[in-house]
Amino acid sequence: MNTLEITRNRMRKQAALSEAQRLMAKAYRGVEYIDAHHTALKPEKATELRYRGIRYSI
């Protein structure tokens, strides 16, 4: 193997890795990610409240 071939292979490998990382990030957009270090998101509370039967929002 010559230097040019080694450089091409390294560039190809880096490009494939970058593309794979981009596609994985794109696939998990908007999806909750839970593991040992990340906890589940809390559900959003309703913003419409009532006081003595009168509705109001925050």
C-alpha cells in the first residue's frame, strides 16, 4: 500500500462514520432517549387551570 491509498482509505472511513452518525442522530430526533445516565422526561402539565369555576391559562 502506498501513502495515497492509505490516505484515501482513512478519508473514506471517516466519511462513512460521519454519515452513519448523522443518520443515527436524524433517526432519533424527537424520540426520548433513556439509559443509565438519562432519565425519562416529565409529562407536560396542562396549562389550563380553574379558580372557583373560572378557567384561566398560564
